[in-house]
Amino acid sequence: MHERDLNESLRTLRRDLHQHPEPAWREFYTTARIVEELHDRPLTDLRVGDELFGSERAGVPDEGELERWRQRATDAGADPDVVERLGDGATGALAVIERGPGPTVALRVDIDALPIREAETDHRPAAEGFRSNNEGHMHACGHDAHATIGVGVLDAILDSDFPGTLKVLFQPAEETIAGAEPVAESGLLDDVDHLIAIHIGLDHPTGEVVAGIDGFLAVRQFTARFTGESTHAGRHPEDGYNAVQAMATAVSNLYAIPRHSGGATRVNAGRVGGGTASNVVPEAAFIEGELRGETTELLEYVHERAEQVLHGAATTHGCTVDVDWEEWAPSARSDDDLRAIVAAVAADVDGVDSILERDDLGASEDATFLMQRVQDHGGTAAYVVIGTDHPDGHHTPRFDVDEESIRIGIDVLAGAIERLGTA
Amino acid sequence: MHERDLNESLRTLRRDLHQHPEPAWREFYTTARIVEELHDRPLTDLRVGDELFGSERAGVPDEGELERWRQRATDAGADPDVVERLGDGATGALAVIERGPGPTVALRVDIDALPIREAETDHRPAAEGFRSNNEGHMHACGHDAHATIGVGVLDAILDSDFPGTLKVLFQPAEETIAGAEPVAESGLLDDVDHLIAIHIGLDHPTGEVVAGIDGFLAVRQFTARFTGESTHAGRHPEDGYNAVQAMATAVSNLYAIPRHSGGATRVNAGRVGGGTASNVVPEAAFIEGELRGETTELLEYVHERAEQVLHGAATTHGCTVDVDWEEWAPSARSDDDLRAIVAAVAADVDGVDSILERDDLGASEDATFLMQRVQDHGGTAAYVVIGTDHPDGHHTPRFDVDEESIRIGIDVLAGAIERLGTA
Amino acid sequence: MHERDLNESLRTLRRDLHQHPEPAWREFYTTARIVEELHDRPLTDLRVGDELFGSERAGVPDEGELERWRQRATDAGADPDVVERLGDGATGALAVIERGPGPTVALRVDIDALPIREAETDHRPAAEGFRSNNEGHMHACGHDAHATIGVGVLDAILDSDFPGTLKVLFQPAEETIAGAEPVAESGLLDDVDHLIAIHIGLDHPTGEVVAGIDGFLAVRQFTARFTGESTHAGRHPEDGYNAVQAMATAVSNLYAIPRHSGGATRVNAGRVGGGTASNVVPEAAFIEGELRGETTELLEYVHERAEQVLHGAATTHGCTVDVDWEEWAPSARSDDDLRAIVAAVAADVDGVDSILERDDLGASEDATFLMQRVQDHGGTAAYVVIGTDHPDGHHTPRFDVDEESIRIGIDVLAGAIERLGTA
Amino acid sequence: MHERDLNESLRTLRRDLHQHPEPAWREFYTTARIVEELHDRPLTDLRVGDELFGSERAGVPDEGELERWRQRATDAGADPDVVERLGDGATGALAVIERGPGPTVALRVDIDALPIREAETDHRPAAEGFRSNNEGHMHACGHDAHATIGVGVLDAILDSDFPGTLKVLFQPAEETIAGAEPVAESGLLDDVDHLIAIHIGLDHPTGEVVAGIDGFLAVRQFTARFTGESTHAGRHPEDGYNAVQAMATAVSNLYAIPRHSGGATRVNAGRVGGGTASNVVPEAAFIEGELRGETTELLEYVHERAEQVLHGAATTHGCTVDVDWEEWAPSARSDDDLRAIVAAVAADVDGVDSILERDDLGASEDATFLMQRVQDHGGTAAYVVIGTDHPDGHHTPRFDVDEESIRIGIDVLAGAIERLGTA
């Protein structure tokens, strides 16, 4: 039987993770903390490091940056041995409980944070002393709660008669869409019969559960680098080819790509920069952006138009542009059978007062790589939302979760896993 | 009598300075190296530190940044005592030779470098081993040569019968237009009868001397900070107010400010940036830019139009903008009498084959603050150009000087100072 | 029983209307031709002129323009008496058959054309000699077919035992969203029990029928007029405030209004202009545009953002802007009961091979004003699509209809009206 | 002896011309009025029509437009015989007085007006009843005064002992830079020893004369036509390629072409337009613009950059662009000898109180084609400015001239011609 309130040790874990947010491939403290937490549980296996990944991990920062975060992690008390085992940012962990002949079920939770500066006022983590220690970074998407749910579900299954195998994946680098694909390529989930991935919140209140999300937006990230020619801005402006003007023209026109009647699309020039000094005509500028589409076809439409914009903007200012089309994630859908089980279990969980069979995400998730992999190997998959009252939107400085919903999430997911064991 | 080639110790000095370029208020190594070089000369006085500045120094970086450059300087061999005397970036030096009742003459040379990455190929400093050690910074405007000329002129006057007082100002922070104004405010040059400021190159070849520049562009720098609202770029783009779009709109339209029939104007958005991650609608963005005008009135015209653009662009995207109107420098003109003396002396200098009485700068210089100060106190001033063959333009990665021109510069300036002593 | 092929006189009518396309409030020839066609039918009533409209008609052109089109109409053979009765552009007609105590059913067809130049090649109307005589205008949305269906349905009901009242509204000015609202305000449809509005095509092929459209986009049109100050572009560019630059900035940024996660939005700067001569800085410029939203709330969102863009763009260039927020149309939905009857009847119509219960329009229609009016007075309404093979998209120079679908439309609609009479 | 005030008949002529402003190649009334005015003068020759032009006249409007202006001219009282002789817009006239063996002197005055709507208030022509009858067109650059000066000079020379040949050219189509080149090509001025072209005003007050202008801006006009693909803006925005977006991007970036340190440049997108209806994505758009440079090289610089902008902007939106590089005019300079004579004569003219030897125009003039032609054939040329108090700038709705300056102009020019006859 699961307790009614989130128990104290999980609350402490969640707040500790919240206080140490780390971006993609830099989750050294987070991974070490999870490993430490699970240390005395009777797990069959707990894997970390390179073996989790079956293909190249994209977007790994340079060694200087990695070292800075390793240092920060150990300064904050992370176990140096675990940190060392994570090598050049091979963060995350896979916890396994093997019981016997029952089905293999996987739960995927993600653990990375965002480059957002956390609010200092009108914000519970600030008021109660667990605001980010890593200034400029923040758990503004609830992955601290996700990791905590992962640990809580392991506890609950250890306590249960579940007869099969449970794999809980603590996945890094979701925000950069970089973590799931190499994990999928590792084959570690190829034997999974049922995969559940989760998210907290998404505008659903505490007490509401969405049994299975469809309508993921396919997404592709890119970096465009504009190159022109620098010159003294006062003496010979005519000798320059201004990469910042090219970038600005591209930004304005990327957002102006025509909407598509076939469904939702998105464009964002999320990070930009250029130039070196106020009296030098800028030689270089960049856009780190992303495109999304309700389907892969819609994503391709936006992609094609974005190519035109980027090259046209460069030409306009006599510059060139190199575009790296980087990480992407496909669309996916939740299986009806699995969805039905989650919905049925949720109906009996204390504190759940609203169950939606399905919903659109209106966003992207690299969990779709894992869902597709499992589905391609004959398994089923569902992406479940555990509602939480969040005072402000995801990816904003005042995002926070209602910790009660962590307990609900554990109950729903552990219940669904047990039910799958009896099927 | 001065030697015909640049002597070996000055060449070594110039190349050492070239190898250690430092931006505004971070000229720790440079200042220490100059102090060390002058250490055994029989100077009357050699001042460094806060006493050089009579008003607030603008644009001083934060302590973390200062400390990084201090460290770098001492790592490269700078005298830690000198570095310490420079406090929080009070760099530069004033060397004084006092002989007697003759006139007081001042020579101003600037010593700071630029945030430009120096070329690695087809570039003599790279080929001959004195390319920048401070990756991403470069002496791309010849201030290494200026400092060397300052030292050479001190030597020459020490060797001469000049009967008055010579003050050589090694000025920091010219590129950010921040150094000259607080020096002017110190009053240290209020007793100067004749001020000569210099620049090397400016598209004049080795052997050409411009006796006095007019036509400085007045200049004003600014930083515009746009603030919007962040949101998840996929889930709720409608909740965001995109500061990068506002910035891009401003960039495009700043350059499009109407030309003025009254004379030259310039606009540059020299450094820009914004946003945090590709999936977050950017909440903040900035432009570090500058405006110039052939006269102060023209500068005011561009300033007024730029205000409209910056606020209009912010409004367009539901953002706000704060604009810091930062450093500026006025226009100025060289005095005819002083110009005539420089021209007369230059005619007799070995290696000079072309003398221009005057020329336009087509750029800006905070030396104009010093020139105005001296002129306001009854003195005369001239801004002299010592031609040098430079393989590529100022403020570009392959800028370099012909070291022969350093020797010419020393001869012309020392000659002019001696002549002023006999007048 | 209705004939299998479109009869010859209706084909002739359709092609004649196609050859004389007239834009909003200028449908003089079209109205006169319909009146002439119906002249010898035993109608109870045939109304034209001011009495059709219960509130001000928006967007009526000036008298010069009206007179030009009146002249063109009578030159093409329109009855001058009818043309005169249409006054200052009070075009359109209401045909009434009153039989007895049965229900009152209304059919709404629209009759206006678009300012598009019709293709001359690869286009059946060109090949078969009924290409537009009004160069620069074209029936590129099938309203010629709509009007023909209206006449055909009158014929079929005259031939039938339908026991109630039928009102066929030949509505002007649909493309400018200006015609339906004043007709609704007239009260002429307040006694209607069932209203059917129709459209042909919309990417549905010949043989397909959509029994009722939901998902109209709410729409609002606007005209923005930018005012700056003119000046000689060569002599004193600085004295100007350039309205064309303001307009261009607005256009770029209107299309870049953030997408909304709540549903589809649209922006279009459909007609723009500005300036007078190449050597004058433009004092005036305009945008005629439109905004759409899947709901009224979404429309309001785009509206609010567009206000910011228009005013911000004006400020950016020292201009002012006046915005007329013009015609608009709400969203609406088809009633299920009426939809079911249309679907049931269509199933028996010769040539119909696919029936969709519902579909999204993905566009706007001022028929929604009429649907809401009837629904508000206790009646039901449906918007029916009669599929047609169209070689190119609506609002393009090669749009055309398959005339077979006109016959199908008449059969489906007359059938549904008869069925309503027996209910 | 010339009279002190402008005589009544010339004032009447000027005001009549002012009231009938006509744009390039449509100066039917203007030409006819000048011919009528000169009818009873004892001229040697008065030529009109095709023989004035030696090469194709650019920018002649279509016959419909020509006929409209012919009609307007005859309605206003122009002699139909003269209008007929002007054919398809071969407007303008050449008046000749041949006396004997003295030098051949030419005076060039231009006669066309601008597409500007004349002010109705605070404007003397409106107050005194000679505001433009051709609504939307206006003599906003003083060519009505120029033509009047041409007539007045003919009178003065007829009254004088001038012993040579005088040719007064009433040139059409100056504002479109289209008139002078084909006249130059006719060879009619190849025998000219001295050519004087004039302009009134240009910010010089009544009583000031500029003996010779240098510093004409070279100019080139262009028309850029963008072509995309239209689509219904609501249903399928993704199918369109938006020519108005391409045009707007081009406008914003044309004005943002980098300034040139070598001298003044100008850019103007003086007239733009695009699209057909608010609900159609625009398929076509255009820019009628012009570029200027202080030298031909500067013009070429702007031209090259503008090409990049136009093509880049088209690419950005998936459109194509065709650019017609149209009329242009070179730079030119006034000859010193001729300038000296004008200055000397002006010094003795009643009402002249300030004489400038030279000035920059800061604008363009197709008179440079005639000046070059005469200079190439061994003659001399000068471009003279007759100051006039003008209440508002050239090319603005409240531009007006001080009629006293017309008298001064006649005295200065007739005096200079007489002086040339005695040389």
C-alpha cells in the first residue's frame, strides 16, 4: 500500500535535485544523487556511463565546460567516483528490477534542466530555500519531479508482487532532443513489452491524469552561422558585409514563414548572437533555432521554407550561411490498450479526480524515439501526463510543481505496472 | 641623431605588446611592460593608477573579468606590483620629463586592443611568432606601435637638448571611447602648451605623414536591452513577447536611418545577442552599437532617429527597451600653427616622401576630448598620422604595421617636440 | 425527376456569368442576368435593391467606380431598368416561392468575383471562349456556379410538391465579407426554419458532398494608412519620414506574429502600396489586410498583436498610422439535424459517391452571419459543400469547376428542401 | 533695360503653367501654352515634336494615358493643332533666335511637374487661385518658373543687340531623367559654344545666385518586379509565395545598404505596391526606386549592393525578381570661364545681394547629359542657380517660389548671354 502524502525522503530528493539544475550532458550531480539514493535498494542492476548509448551523443559540450560542471557537482557533494564513471557527459542511469517470467515494462523519466534564471520572489523554491544554486539554470520543466517519480516507482515495485522486469530510465538531454535517440540505439529497451514515458503538468491541474498523449510536434533544431566581412564601422563601412544584418533579416523572416493549413507549425530563433565590438562591422553571427510541425510532413514544409529564408537573408547582405540541421524528433502516438490500462488504474488512485483518455501535446519530446523503437519491436507505448498545479508556464522563471502530484504520479504508474504484470 | 632603422629593443617591445593584446581597462600586461621598459630611464615622474583619472571611468568590467586579465598578465610575466597598483582597471601611464622653463608639450598614444581573432595564415605576426596569445583579442589598430612610439620619443627627448616639459600619456580604453575623457578631467594636461596625438596607418603608406587631421566623426556608443516575456516555444508561443524579434527589427531599421545631406553619418550594431535556448521564446536581447556624425549636429540627428527605431521595434513585438547612451566623443580640429611645425619637421625626416597638410579621419577618436581640453586652456593641438603600409584594413584579422614606420614616427614627433622647444 | 446532365440553359447561364465577373457591390450585370433568367418563372416574389439590406453596406465604392461598372454591365447587355433599380451598388436578389403551410426554407448562394487576372492558357474557360471579359477580374471561387445552382434549385422546387416557402438569396459581396451582415439585419430571413448555404469545391472532388461545415475561421479585415513626411530623396533625405519603410516593417512583422497553440490563425497583407515617384520620399502608404482565427478569441489575439505591430512600425520610422478595423465574420457551426437530412438525401443522388458528415472550412465566410441569425431565431442552419474537380486552387488564375457538379448540387439541395417539406 | 518687377504677362504665364502641372511626356498644355506665348515674337525658328529627339524616349506612357492628358489639355484651352503635333508625348520646344556671326548660346529650362497633391491651406497658389487643376499633380520643383524664365530671356535678347544665335530649350521629362538624353542625341546642341542650364531655389534665398553647380549626384532609376504565387490566404497559405513579403524585405534592406566613406549615396523606394485583395496571398509586387552617388563609382557601389538585396529578398520568400535598370544621369561640372562670366554679370543685377562661385547640388539632373554633350563638342557649360525664397522644401505640397526671383533670373541670364555675345 502506498502512503497518502509524498514521503519525506522523496520530497527531500526532489528539492535537492531542484536546487542543482544541470543542462544536457552535464547532469553529473543529478545522476550521482540518483545513484546514491538507489544505493541501498535491492536492484538487480544499475547502469551508468557509455553503455547506455548506442550511437553518438549530439551536442556534448567541450571539455572545459564539462569540467566546470563536474567541479560544481563534486563541490556540491556529488560522489566523485560516480562523476568519473560518467566520462565526457555520458550522464543518466538505468535501474533494473528482474523478478521472473512476467512482462518487461519500462518507465522513462528525464532529468535535465534549462538555461533559465529562476525567480527570486513570489516563488516557493526561493521562499523555502531550494532555489537553484546554479545561477542561470533552473528546473523549469519539472524534470526534478520526474526523476523523483522514477525513484518512487522503483520503491513501490520493490514493495509489490510484480512478477516481471522493470527498467527505469533516468534519461539525460531531453531539452536538447539529444538523449533519447542514442539510448534507443543501444538496444537496451528492445525487449520491452510496454513503455511508459511521463510528463508532469502541461497545464493539467493536480488530480488530472492524461492516459496517453498523441499529437507530439515533430521537431528539428538547427544552427545557422552567417559569415560576412568585418571592417572599421566608421572609416570604411562599404568594405564590410554585415553578418548581423543578415542574421536579423533571417530572424524577422523565419517567424514570418506562412502558416500551414494542414496543422500546427512552430518556428523559434531561440538564441542568437553576432559581432565583436561596437565599432567593427560584424563578420559573424549565428542563430540557434528550432522548427516544429504537427506531422513530419509539416516539419519538412517549415524546414524547406527556413532554408530559403536563411540563404536569402545571407545573399541580401552579401554574406554566406552554413546551416547545421541538428537534432530532431519524430511524431508518435500512444497505444490504445496501454492507455486503457493507465486510465483504469488511475480511476482508483487517491487524489485523482479527472481522467482524460487522450490529449495533444502541442510540443515535442524525444521520448518519441523510444516509443517508436519499442513499437517497432512489437511492444506498446504510452506517454502519460500527471497533472500538477503549476503557478506559471513551463520554461518560465516561476514554474513550480505541486509536490502532492509526485505522490499521485507514483501511485498511478506503479499501479499500472503492477496491473501489466497481472495481464 | 636618431638611427635609421627601428632599434632592436623597440622592435622587441612592439612585438611583445602585439603578442599580449588587452581590451579597454584590462591593459595590465601592457601597462606593466611599459613601466618595466621605462624603469631605468631618467624620468622626472612616472604615474600610474587612479590619479590619472579625474572622473568616473565608463565601461569598467566586473571584478571577475578584471581578475581573469590580471591573472593572465602576471602569468605572462607582468610585474605583480605594477598590476596591483592598477587597481580595478585604472590602466595606462603618464611619463614626465621636466627640464626647465621651456614649453610644456604632451604626446598622447593609446594602448588598448580589440576583440578580434587574429589571422593564423598570410600574416607576418603569425609567421614570425608574435601572434596574439590572448585568443580572440588582437592589436588590429596599431596601438602596439603607438605605445612603442611613445617610448621611442621619450628616449629621443632624453637624448636631446629640449628645454621644457614633456608628458607622454599612454592612454587606455580608446576603442571604447572611454579613456580620454576621465584623463582630461584629471587636469593633468591643463598646463600643456601643445598636444600632439597620433595614429599610424589609416590608409596612408609608409613614408607619408599627415600633419593634422580634421574631420573627426563625432561618435556615441549605446547599449539597448530589450525585454519581453519567455515561454515554451512549442507549447504556448502566444504567451511570449520575443525580445530577439524586437532586436532584429531594430537592427534592420537602424541601418536604414535616412542618410543626411549635411554630411556623413554612420550606424553600427556591432555586437548583438539574445535568448537562452532553442526551445524558449527569448525574453532578453541586446544591441551594443554606435552612431557617428561628421558634426555633433549630425550625430544628434542619428541619435534622435535611433531612439525612434529602438522604441518602435520594441513596441512592435510587445517588448520594452532600455537604452544606455554611453560614451561619446566630440568632433575637433587641428591647429594650423602646430600643423605647420609638424609638416616642416617631417620634410627633413629620413624616409618621409609625402606630406599632407590635412586630411579627414572619417572615424572617431576620444583624443578629441584631450584636444578640446588643451585648446580650451589656451594651448594648441594636432592629430598627426604616421603612414604605414598595412596589408589589410584596420579592425580586420590581417591588419599589421610596417615597423619602419615606427622609426619614422619617432623621428617626426621627437623632431617636432624639439622644434617647439626652440620656438 | 431531375435530368442527369446539367441542362443546356443552365450551362449557358453559368458560362455567361463566368464571362462577366464583378467584384463586391458592382454585380450589376450578374444581378440583371439572374433577374432576366428568372423573369418567366412563376415566382411569388423577386426582390432587388435597397430593401434587401437592413444596415449600412460596408465598402461600397465611389460613384465613379460604380458608374464604370454600370456602364460595363449595360454595354454587355444588362437590362438598364434592373441596373437602375440597384442604385448605388445594392446588388443581389431574393427569389421567393410561397406554397402554403409548410416550413420556410432558405438557400443562400453568393455571386461576386475576385480581382484576379484569369489565365489565358491551359484553362478551359479560355479554350472554350468564356474567359473573363472584365480583364483583371475573375470568378476564381466558383460563385458563377453558386448562382447557377440557385436558379436550378428554384426550377426544381417549382417542379416539385414542396408545400412550404422557399427563399433563394443571391448574395453580393461575400469576398469582402460585407454582404451577409446587412442582409441578416434586414430581417428577411427571420422567419426561416432551415437555412442552407453552399460552396462548391474546397478541395473536395466531384461526387463528394460535405453535409455540414464547422470550423469556419473568424475573420477581420483592416486598412492601415501610414503617414509620414515627404521630401526630395536626393537633396534632403533627412527631412523625410518614410511611410513606405513603416509599411514594409509592418508587413514583415505582421506575418511574424507568434502562432497560437489554441488553434489556427492567419495573417495576410493582401494589398499594399505607397509613394508617388522614385525621387520623392514617400509620405503615405497603406496595407489592406485580414486576420483570421479558428475562434473569435484567436481572432482577438491576432488583432491585439497586429495593433502592436502597426503602431510599432509607424513609430520606428517617425510616422503615424490610422487603422480601420473593417468587416468581420464570426465562427459558426452546422446543426446536426439539418446535416443528417442533407447526408441522407445526398446518398440517393446520382453521381454522389462520397459523403462526409462534417469538415473544417479552414477559411472564413460571411454566411456565418446568416446562420447565426437563423439559429438565434430558433431555426437550424447548415453549410454544405458540393465537391467539384477543380484543376487549380481557389483564388488562382486557373481555378475552374466541373459543370457536372452543378447538376449534383441542384439535385442534393432540391432534394433536401423537398425532404424538409415532408418532415 | 529690363524692368524691375516681373511684368504682368510673365506672372500670368507662370501662374497659368502652375495651375496646369503635367508629368513627364504629358506636357501637352504646357508646350501649347509656351508656343502660344511665343507666337507673335519674331523668332527665327520654333520647333516642336519628334525632331527634338535623337534617340528613343524612355518612360513614355501608354496611349490611354496620353490621350487622357491630351484631352485634359485641350479641355483647358490648349491649341489642338499644337497638341496634335506633339504626337505620342514628344513634348517640349526649341526656340531659336539667329542674329549673325556671334557665338551660339543655349539656355535649357525644364517644364514637367510631379505627382504630388498640392496643399490647399497656408499656400499662396491656393489662396490666390492658381492651385493645381490637375489634382494629384503639382509644380513642386519650380519648373513653371523655369519655363517663364525661358520666355523672359527670349524677350530680353530680342530687345538686345546680342549678335549671335540663342537657342532656348524647353525640355520635358526632367523629373524622370528621361528628357535630356534624347535631346542631346538629336545633335541640335552640337554647335553650341556655351550652354547654361538653370534651377530656381535649392535652398538659396531670393537675391542669391550660384554661378555654377558642381557636385551633381549621379542617379539611376529602377523598377523591380517580384513574382511569387498566389493562394487563398485562409485555406492554403502554405501554397503561396508572397511577393509583398519579398518586396517589404527588399525595401527594409535597400535603405540599409552600408554608407560609403568615399562620399554621399542615396537610396529611395519611392513608389511600391503589390497584391490584389485582402484574402489573396500576393503574387506580384513592385518597387520603383532610385539610387544616387556623388560619383559614378559610388553609384555603381550602391547599384551592386542593391542587386544583392533585391535578389536576396526574392529568394527569402521563394519568389523571383526582374529588375529594370532604367534611366540614369552622370555627374558633371560647370566650366570656370562660364561661371566667372555669370558671377560678374550677376553682381550688377538689381536685387542680387549674394553670389556664390560654386555649390554642390546634392541631387541629380539630366541636364548633365546636355552639359557633357556640349563640353564633348568643345563648348562650355554651367548650371546656374537663381535663389528664391521657398516656404517649404522642393517636392513637398507647400513648395512655392518668390516671383521676384523670376525677374532676377531673367536679368542674370539675359545679361550673361549678352556678355557672351561681346566676348
